[in-house]
Amino acid sequence: MANATKDKVIALARRPNAKNTDGMLDNRLFNGGNHLNAILEDNGLWSLRYDHGLVPEPLKQKFTSFSMALRTAKYYFDSRNVDVKEIID
């Protein structure tokens, strides 16, 4: 795990032609004013956090791997017409 970053930004994008994204989402997530971060904690577990505000209840978990955190985020945002655009180390 050498060279692995402890904070990965998960960039989000609204789907083109989506009728709406859930109104509860912070619009700053789509213009760079807020980010979803996957944080590797000292105990070796990953968690999801926003730069500003609290993540929704389904994302308030601890994950044993980054891939599990990412899969959970993708599942949550998929139902809200939002895609993961890129992962920034």
C-alpha cells in the first residue's frame, strides 16, 4: 500500500438528459464547490465525507477497501441520476 493516498476525491456529474437529480443533493458537488472524499483512516478503514456538510445516512459507513466505498457511492448516486465522473488521487 505504499504510495497510496489517504484522501481520494470522487468527482460527480449529473447524467445528461436526466429529468432531475434528487433535490437533496448539494449542487456544489457538480461545479467543484464541494467534493465527496474517500478517506483512509488510521485504523485502516475507509469512510466517505463531503468537504462541506454531512453525507447522507446510507454513506455513513466504514469500508474495508476503497473499492467497497466506491461501489457504495456509485450505487447511492446511481439512483439519483448522478455518475462518478473520475477519481482524483
